[in-house]
Amino acid sequence: MRKKLVAMLILAMTGTMFLGGCGSDGGSGSGGGDGKSGGKVKIRFASWDEAEDVDAQQAAVDKFNDAHDDIEVTLEAYGGEFDTKISAGMGSNDMPDVMYMWNYPAYSQGLEPLDTYIEKEGEDYKKNFYDTLWNYNSYDGSTYGIPIGFTTHALFYNKDIFAEAGIDEPTNDWTWEDVQAASKTITEKCEGKKGFSFQMKPDPYDYEMYLWSNGTAYVDAEGTLEGNLNSDKAKEVFQMFQDMEKEGSAVATEKSGTDEFRAGNTGMYVYGSWSINTLKEDGVNFGVVNIPSFGSQPSISILSSSGISMSKDSKNKEAAWEFIKFWTSEEMNKERIGMELPVLYSVVESEGIMEQPEYAPFYTMLEQSSDYTPSSFIYGSWSELSENLSLSFERVFNPSAMENVSDVLDEAAQQ
Amino acid sequence: MKMSKISKTIIYILLGIMALYFLSPFVYMLFTAFKTEAEAVAYPPKLFPAKWLWQNFADAWNAQPFGTFLWNSLLVTVGTTLGQVISCSLVAYGFARFNFKGKNVLFMVLLSTMMIPWDVTMIPQYMEFKMFGWINTLKPLIIPAWFGSAYYIFLMRQFLMGIPKDFEEAARIDGANAFQIYWKIFMPILKPSLILVGVLNMISVWNDYLGPLIFLQDRSKYTLALGLAAFKGVHETQIIPMLCITIIMIIPPIIIFIIAQKYIVEGTSGSIK
Amino acid sequence: MKQKRISRKAIPYLFILPWIIGFLVFTIGPLIFSLVMSFFDWPLAADPKFVGFGNYIEMFTSDKQFSKSLIISLKYAAIFVPLNMIIALFLAMLITQPVRGVKIFRTIFYIPTVISGVAVSILWGWILNGDYGVLNYLLSLLGIEGPKWLVDPAWAILAVIIASAFGVGSMMLIFYTDIKNIPIDVYEAATIDGANPARQFFSITLPIITPTILFNLITSIISSFQQVTLVMLLTGGGPLKSTYFYGLYTYNNAFKHHKLGYASANAWVMFLIILVLTALVFKSSSAWVFYESEAGGVAKKGKKSKRGGKR
């Protein structure tokens, strides 16, 4: 029906302008077309990688093209504007054949379910991926993406600052009480520095990990907020962060907190593996450990997963799958080390990733977090809920608001 | 009229204050472009880099095929500016110097087209360009400009309406036709505003990244602004290369502006004293 | 002879023909399309569902953000539009002064306009950061504790205004071009009459540039309602949604929540509001805008029925 309606509107649009019929070369058009020219099947591949990684990607794409006489993949790199582009493409029924994907709840309707393709590859293909990742690349019972990378969160700390304050560095067994104590000492002993930082306006998707770590979540399996988002355990979490900010040992940052950590203004913060390259380049003397726990159970992390998906409207699905297989192979996992954390057991082992102290915690957190499903996969209109939650969190953490945790969460749960 | 010393001093003080506001963020950006990333985020901030890293600019330029992007940007900018200047002056002349049936309605329609945000017309526009086979070409960025844009038409019309009515009467009596009057009488005195439209259009096209983002696909078709935006990632932004390219991108429009300044003044009978 | 008369009637249409073709080919279709969309529940990839006036009803009844964002944008427009125009005119007057080195200042004032919007937003984010920003650092050297610009809702809208006034150069240039086009003899006559500079400005310059004032007024009303890029990158609509402008609200409904139909309805309501404002401005303009082409002894041929009150 959608297509019919769109076609009718387009016809009406062009009918008014091309009475003479000079627009008759329309129809299939040559923009995306049937994707065939010169005997080669053309595959459009869209990624969100930023400028400096694109050359490496292009080289990998070229490699694939050289090995395949009948397929030609073109790389389209959209960086931070990826979502705008994909939304526009999906809204206009003109999507890339293959694209990076993370937000399955929002885009699944435009994507091809990949379960039958995966089955054809045999058991071992699927088994080699870290199991948790499949949850994050599925929606409503179907798999829509093959994992290519991920990050969990972990606690970053600045070794120099800990040395300056004369206290022990964090370990994988730290609890939040340890963090609070260390923060206090750092803030007192190091002039102009804060022990800990967290985001003033955290992305609700990320923040749910703290609720999980304390034994609750935004919603239950039925998607009910009441009694979950505003449960005592949830309130405890928010209260703890707010208290740290109030007593001055932590600062709530306007952005992710990476800049403050890089500049050596903060001693610790929790973040994904995104900043590792930057911190190394800057020469920051840092360490990474598991997210601190609330004491009673191991801490849990959210997963930010990257997958690679196929458009359901792709005209060359076999070729697209061929490319997806290539892109998710062991070879490519190795190739992407430094840009993405590898997602295959075999690669993590062969490359000795677990022996690298700055990467190992992300895998420990991955293993520890396997049984959790983010509310974004459960709650129907997540993007709107997320916007409301974001505002509620800000009311708690913004120093010019600092509202009562209990009141704000109770109100938020009434939506 | 000669200006007194006091008023000159006042003018310099005012110019200085305003220059401080406009220039200091720019200068800060310029100096930061020479720093390392670590220096750029350091606090307390320092104005000067520890070492002037000219290499930053070369690195940034080589991070992406900016040579290609520059060529595309030039094509789009020159292409649209020519089209915009020609068609806007024609259309504005039509609206400003004639009376015809439906003029007011048409003019309101013209203004109305500026009032709907691009967010919601973009998707149908995309489908239309796709039907033309224009996606992944520079055509959607250039061709529509040849049919005038409401903003510049409106601007030109305002200038044209500021010219006294009897201006063309003499020529009309001489037997010149409407196009001759437009071309021979109005174009010369409109030169400053034509240059103005050209400059304004150039700047906005040069920096536009949403249009290229939506309508282009291959990197070989990208424009500078789109390459610039690509330094901004989903999680991290490569700030130093971004600033370097920003600064490089400022240079051509500034040169054009400095040249254009002269013509904007030249078109009239002299400066105000 | 007869043929000639017909062609004379057609002449104005020939002049505006480029725009008419462009309008029919590129503009009207997408406009109608988006109007149609506004009556649908139109998700990104699934089937659209006709909902009649449902989207419009939702906006006015259950969506609290609609009126909030509308008020924020109105407030912004009310402050920003006049402020920006006064600064632009002030600068334009400054750079027409015949003092040495004025050309350099002209370029300086224009530079910010040339800088890409993305970079400008990031730059101001650094400068205005409350804890680690350059501006507050400089203020602290003077012993002043600067406000948390992008965190305190009371200051955030001012921060946005400061950052957007940075791009005033285009408007300045428009005024400048117009002032430069004022024939010199007009001023000379005034000088002989003994008018001082202030009187010259109010009785000569200002009336002559009223057409461009009208232009800048209308276009900046429109652009302040459509302000998206800067707030999206600088404040993200925050703090506490205090800069969640109507443009951003529409954009997010379309590209974040993927409610294309609803976003279209947002856009068309905005269209009506701007249209009414523009119409009011145009109506009032007959009282304050002075067109040379309509002045003098030459008969005015029923110009602009909307501004019929002029004579």
C-alpha cells in the first residue's frame, strides 16, 4: 500500500509539471536502478565511520571487489550524519543494499531478516560470535544484523592522578563505595581536579546498565515503567550519583566526559572503548577496569553494538550477503582491530586480546552482561520515552535543577 | 565633509570592540588548529600552541580526498551562483517593475516557499530527483538554482523597488523594449546587488552539507562541506583536522569577498562622507 | 499591432518564467506531498495510515512539547530578530565610515559568516563550557565567576543568541550594499542643509533602506523559526529543554522519532504561523516602507492591493 500511495503522489507531482511527457525516463531511474551495469552487480554499502578510518575501509572494499568479478561494492561513508542519511533513504524507498546498523527497533521494518542466510552457513558460523551480541542484533525474534563490533562500558582511571593522591588504583572488584572514597581523596588532595565524572545528560539507553547492576531496569517484560523506573533500587542509583555531585567529589559533564579526562581534570569516568585510541595518542597514563559494582552482584554493562544489515528492498540479496560474509569474516575482524573490538571468539583468542589490559575489561563486561535486554528493545515507542527520560535525568543531575530523585522518577514513571 | 578627530576616535573604539567579538573566537580557532589534540582540550586553556604544527593542515587535507571535494565544491558553487544571479535578477525585475494579473498572489506564493522547513519536503524531493535519475550526481545541487530561489528574488526585488519609477521612462520613450531596458539600464546600476547575491549564495552553497549529504553517495562526488562534516563521528570528533579544513575552507570565500567589496562600492557614485 | 499588445502583456510573465518553471518542477510537488503526509500516520518504512486531522489534534491537545517549543521559538524570535537587525545596521553604518583601515574591519566582521555551521557550533561549545570553557576561564582571571552558559536554563538562550549573532555578517552586508547605493548627492544636499549625522541617518538613510529592512525582518523571522543546526550541535535542545526550538522539535519528530506525518503537521502549523506574521508585517509595511518606485509624481498603478492604504 505504501508504494502505491507514494507512486500515486509522485505521479500527481510529475503530472502537473511534465504535461509534455518529457519526464518519461522516470520509473526505474538511474540513481539506484536495478543495480546492474556492465555485467557487474552493484552493491551500495553505507558506513558511519569517520574520515580517518574510511581509507582503511575503502582498501578492504577494494580487496573484495578484486576477488569478485561479478560484484562491485561502492563505499558510502556518512560519519556522524549516518542516521539522517539512512532515515532519508528509508523514507524515500532508496536504501543502500548493505549498511551498518545499531538501532534495530527503529529500522527493522526496512531490513531483511537474516536468519535463513545464517542457517545456510552452518552451526559453526553463528557459534563463533560472542553470544550476547546476537540479542543486540535482533528484534522481535528475527536477526537483522551480523555483529561487526561492539563496546561495553568500563571504568577509565588516570594513573598519574591516583599516584598524586597517593591512593591505590582501582581493581576489577571495586564497588561504588570504593569509587566514592577515592573520589573524595582525589578532589581533596589534587588542586583543581575532580575524582569522578559522569554525564549530566546521560543517554538513557546507556544509563540503564546502572539500574541492571543494582537489580532493576526501566521497565519489566511487559513494558511497565511504574515500580521499575521508580523502584527503590533505581532511586538508590540516581541518589548515589547526585550525592557525589552535591558533595563536590564528582563533576557532571556537559558532553561525554572524555575531554575532561583527557585534559587530566578528572580521575575516573565510565565510558566505552571509543576513547582508547584518543587517550593513547594523547599519551594519557590511564588504566581500564570493570564497572564498579553495587556490592551484591557483579556489575552489568550496556552494549553498544555495531552490526551489518541488508535492505529488504535490495535487488541483489545474494551478492549483498556475499559481501556481508566477507565483512564479518575472521580476516576482516582482524583488519578492523584498532577501529572495532573483534566479535569472534577465534579472533579474540588468536590475537591475544584478553592479554591487553586496556581491552580485556570490555570482554569481561560483555560476558557478565549476557542476560540483559535494554528497554529500547521492549518498550514500543522508545525514542520518545528516551527523550522524556533524558529530561528527567537532567533534572536530577543538572546543577541548576538538582531536583529530588524520588519525585522526579515517580513523575517519570507516570507517563 | 571632514570628520573631526573625536568622532574618528569614537568610530575606531566601536570598530575595535566589535572586532574583538567577531575575531577572538576565530583567532582562538586558528591557533588551536596548530595544536595537538591534547593541547586543544587542556584546561586551563592556552592561547598559543607549544609548537606550531603546520603538519596538521597537510594531515587533515590528506585524510580524505579533499582535492576531489574541492573540485566538486567549485563546480557546485560556480554553477549555482551563475544560475542564481541570472534568474533571480530576471524574476525580481518582473516582480518589481511590472504590474500584471496575479502578481500579488504569485509573490506571496514565492515568499511562502521559504516558510516550509526542508526537513519535511526533503523526502519527497529525494524521490523526485531519483525519478529524474539525479541522485548521486551534482545536478540536484546545481540545477534548481537556475530557476531562482525565493530568498534572493525577494532581496533583488527590494533593491529594484528602491529605484525611482521614472528611471525607465526615458528609455521607453526612446523605443527600447523591456529586455533592452532590463539589460542596458538596470543591469549596470544593479551591479552591486548582483554581486551581493552572488556572494551570499556562494557562502551558503559552499558551506551547505545537508543537501550533499542527502543527494550524494560516492565519495568521489562529495563536496568540501560534507568532507568536513565527516570528521564528526558518532561518538568522537576529530577536532583538529576539522578546524584545519574549516580554516582552509574560509580562504576562498574571503578572497572573493575582498574582491567583491570593491565592486559593491564601485557601482555607485561614491562613498558617503 | 494587436499582436504586439498581446506580447506586451506577456512580458512580465516572461521575466518571472524561470521561477514559475522551477516552482512547478521542483517545489510544488514536494510541498503537496508533505501536506498530504501530514494527514497520515507515516512511519519510516511501514504502511502509512490515514488519520485525518489526527496529527493536528494531537499537537493541540495532548502534546505538551508543541506549545512549549512554540513559545521558546517565539521568545527567541522576539529577542533575536530585532537585536540581530540593530547589530547588523549598526555594523553596516560603522563600515561605511570613511576612516583608514575600514576595509579590514569589514572583512573581520564578515569572517564568521563564512565559517561552516558545524565548526561554529563546536567552537562555541568550547568557549561557553561552564566548567572548562575559555570564556569562564577569562572571566575567572578577572575574578568573575561566569555562569554555566549551556547548563543553566536561564543563560542558555542567551548563549544561543550570542552564538547566532556571530553570523550577522550577511545581514550587515545586505544593509551595507543598500547604504552604498544611496546616491551621494542626497547626502550632499543634506549637508548643505546643515543636518547633523544623527539626523542624516534618521531622515535620509533609514527611510531609503526601509525596503531592505523589510527584507531582513521577514527573512530573519523565517530563519529564527527554522533554527536547527546551531541548537542541535550547541545545546541539543537543553539544558532542561530550555532551547528545544520549534525547528528542532520538528526535526526530531521526523528524524529521531521517525514520525514523518506528525513532523509534516508540525511544519505546516509553523508555516501558518510564519505566514500570518509575514502578512502582518507586509500590511504594516505600507506605513513604514518607502519604495522609490512608488513615490514621486508618477502614477502608482494599483501596486500591491494588500498595501492599498498607502495613498
